[in-house]
Amino acid sequence: MGAKIPVEIMHENYQVHYDEASKSLSCKGSFRLQGSEYQPIQDLMNGVADSAPQPLTVDLRELEFLNSSGINTLAKFVLQLRKNGVSEVKVQGSNKYPWQEKSLKNLQRLLPSLELEIS
């Protein structure tokens, strides 16, 4: 097996955590980063995608804000999952944050089998 993927990024404004046992990736806080500042998050997500976990749960229920660069990062992650043959993906969002329902629906266009759960 290749290099071990990082499983957690802790920052004062956000957290990204991957739990290999439950095959779940969670993002919390506010992603207000600029382009290249997303690279550590993209690297973590690519590591998850390359390990091809199925089923995979992506929990965004506590992600309060995601700018356009963050949406792009998430879209690249979903495309990497598709490329690696990961079809059992559930994305959990919250209707507490209006941007989620609108933006997360677009991920289904990239991976039609993606299950979107907004509650």
C-alpha cells in the first residue's frame, strides 16, 4: 500500500476529518480560503478517493460556508471518486445553511449515483 493519507486537518476556522473505519469524511466550519490554500484539503480528499472506500459518507452538515474555490475542490473530489469507480457515496447536508441544497445538488451531475441527504 502507498503512503498513508492524512486523516485530519485542524484549523481555527475549519476542520476536515476522515475516519477510515466508518469510511466517512467530515468537513466543519467555514472554508473561506483562496485557490492554493485548498491544496492540503485537496490532498486529503484525493487520498480518500484513491483508497476507493465504499460506501463513503461525506458529512457537510456542520460546514457553514464554502466559497467558490471550496466548491471547486469538492467537485474535483467527486470527479476523482467517479474516476476511481466509487459509486456508493452519500453526501449529508443541512438545510440550516441555504447554500448547501443548491450547491450540493450539482455534485449529483458529476456522480449520478451520489445520494444527497439534506436534513
